[in-house]
Amino acid sequence: MSQTFTIRSMHSADNQAIKQILQQCLQDAGLAIPGTAFFDPQLDTLAEYYQRSPKSAYWVAENNAGKIVGGCGYGSVSADPAVAELQKLYLTPAARGLGLAKALLHLTEGAAKADGYRQLYVVTDTKLPVANVLYQHQGFTQLAHALPGEPHDGCDTWYIKDL
């Protein structure tokens, strides 16, 4: 049977699954360090964080067995109200290479644009080469440095894309 996925808005019941996926991905890449999303204080209540944050959203992807296999979202990141940040795009190993990251990315781009953002910014790391290739292939331009106020100073790669 082929694998199918459903993408839906995140609920409180999804918090621990997304936290586990995110932290496992970062740990596997050697990025379970301060200054990365691994230690974000809102991980235990991520759904509530996005629900109360204006002009932001987070979606989860679940497989045909109803298991959460990843997620992605966006929110404000800088003093510039025209720039949104692509946030926490992580997938389990079994969900990779199937087009799911692109689907989540395109959903996020459309929603951010509908919310009035004109650019989408993303922070990643050279230790996540597949993520870097994804962003490059999806039209993001690499930046020389982080945007001002970037909370993830443990990462070393930044991209931006016009919406």
C-alpha cells in the first residue's frame, strides 16, 4: 500500500510528537545545542504558541495510519512586518524523500503571503545538507548573515525568498 499523508492544523495533542521529531532530527545532525530549536521554550506547548501568535500558523503531517510524521509553520521573526520566518520544518526519516517537505513549504508560503508577508526567511545549518538543497531548489537566496534579532544563533545558514 502506498503512503499517503494528511496535512492539518496542529492541535495540543500533537505537541509531544512534534517536539520528539524536531529534537530527534537535531540530535541526529549533531545540533542538540543551545541556540537551535532543540531548546526552544515553547516546544511543550507549540500548538498553543501558534494559536496565540498573530499572523502565524503551524501544520502537522500524519501518515495513513494517523501517526504524526512532521510539521512546518511560520511566524514573525524580525522588526520588519513584511518578513515571516519558516519555522520548524522537520520530518521523520520514513517521511523524507516523498515530496512532503515541498508540500509543507508551499502551504506555508501561501499562508504567509495571504497574511500579508512579502518575504519568507529561514534559518538552517550546514549540518542539514538536505534542508539546504530544498531551500535552494525552491527559490530561496542564501544570506551572508542572520536577520537582526535572530534567536537561533547556534545555526550557521540563512535564506530568504520573495513571496
